[in-house]
Amino acid sequence: MRKTGFILVALVLLACRAAFAEGPRAESLRFDFAGGDLLGWSAPTGRLAPRAGAARLDVEDEISSFLSPGRLAVDASRFNRLEIDVRVEPPEAGAVVYWTDDAERGFVPDWRLAIPSGRSVLDLSRDPRWRGTIDRFLLTPGPRARGASLVLFELRGARGFRERLRAIARDFSETELRAHYSVNGILGARIGPIPFSLLLGVLFVVLPFLLTLRSARRFPAKGARVLSRGLLAGTLLFLARAGCDEVRILRADTRVLAGKSLDEKIEATNPPGFYPLLYEAKRRIPRGAPVEFRAEKPYPWERGAYYLYPNRVADRANYVLSYRVPAPDDSAACELLFRKPGFGSVYRRKGG
């Protein structure tokens, strides 16, 4: 029995190690200016030159900035840590970093983040604006800044035991565990890098079983007792946690959504312009007609397919709805039914 117990402990440790290990991925995006090279960065205005192991920017006006190379193709779901070392003069001026998913069209004013002077690591994994494929960055010193020196600009995933552990603890405290009681949640949900099914297995199966191995002779009776108590205690803890989630959700809903109509509530809980665009699309598309819905997957594509029902989402349909993605290749030959500038359009293919 003891040998079996050691084997089980080893298996649990290996599973945890695998959960914490980095999966296969491409190299992080790193610009280290200590070598005296600008590495493709430029400045719209102001003088940018390598100096003292950094890219030095002398500010001339409000648009003097560090502009990164374009076509970076950063996967926002994989690289969600921005480690940056920028020295602003004076330090209290700070800086703002902008990003875009379409370098040719420029930067979206809302996609930005204020950063302090000095070295910092910014966790963007919870920022709803950090999504898709990021093409370019703009780092602008704050008002009244005379100059700035950029030493390091790196995009990466979480690394190191402490950083990953903090991310897992935050995910565990913020995730609504009640949402994972369904079959789909159990199969697909994750708490940080750890599959939810593995967490349940360790808490309710492996650990109670290992406790029974301490008294192998009384294994049958003690095993049943420990297992039943562990299951009961675990169930009560999870239900208590789910209750805390419900209270938190109720408070947030009351503060943000109280007194609003159903349409206003739906619009407030979706990305900007998303629900109004779909609402206008449903007014213009015949009920039940297939729709080609062009949007980022899995979200908001899945949410859009839900709102469009009973219109089914299908490829190459006669009606086309685009949300924050390029128009279809044949849009010039389509009839434009509705356009919401900055958010999307509704088309009808001719002959449809």
C-alpha cells in the first residue's frame, strides 16, 4: 500500500508540474535597446536616437512618441504580460502605451494603458481591449514630459513560479465556479493553466485516498469514511464559494444595471457597438434567413450567433454581418443595408 501511495503522490506532482510548465509557443517579442540599436522603432516627431543603452526621445510636441515596427502579429491570448522599462523626465509625467490590431488604420483611442516611469510588468490578461492579433505599439510620454528613455519593451506570457501562482490565485478568486458545474464546463474549463477536472480530481479523489493509506489495515472502513467526509466538505465549500459569486454578481448588476431596460442591459454587458449592430441587422434581415457572421472567434462570434437566432450562422450566406473585422472580399458587389461607423456593416449579396 505504501508503494502505491508513493506512486500516486509522484503522479500528482507530475500532473501539477505539467500544469505549471510552459506549453509549446513561439519566442516572446523583446526589444532590448542596451545594444545601441533602435531595432526598427521610430518617432512621429521629436528626435529619437540610441543613447546610454536606451532609445532616447527628445520631446518636441504632444505627438512625440516611440513608434514600434509594424506587422508584429502578437497573439494577445498567448502574450499577455508587457514588461517595460521607460524613464520619463520628469518621472511624474508618466506615459501611455497604445496598441492596434490594424497598423494601416492607426490606433484606437480606447486601446491604451497608462504606465509609470521606471520598470514594471503589466498584466493584460484581464483587459477586454487586449485581444486578437496586435500589430503595432505607440508609447507616448505624458503631458509636460521633456524626454524619455526606453530601455526594454517585451511582450511575453506569465513566467516563473511566483508569477504563475499569482495568476492562478487571481483566476481562482475571480472565476465564477458555479459556471463550471455543467458538463461542458467540467470538460473545458481551466483555472489558470490547470484543467478544472484535474482540480476536482485532486481535491475529491486523490487526496482523500492518500489519507486512507496512512492506516492500510483499516483501509476499507476508513477509506469510506474519509471519502464521504471529503466529498461533503468539498461540496459545502464549493457551494459557499458559489454563493459568494452570486452576491458579488448581484452587487455589480445592481450598481451598473439597476433601472435600465433589457436592451440597455444587454448593450452594457457586450463590447462597444456590438448589440446595436446586431439589433439593426435583425431588423433588416428576414427572419430565419442564414447569415454569414464575420467576427473574432470564439468571442464575440459565439455571442453573436446566439443573438441572431432564429437566423442561422452559415458560411457564404446571402446576408453578411461584419463586426470589427474587414468587410468580405466581395463587399463591393454587395448591397449595403446598414453601416455603423467604427463597428461594422450589414450586406446583402446580389441575387440573394
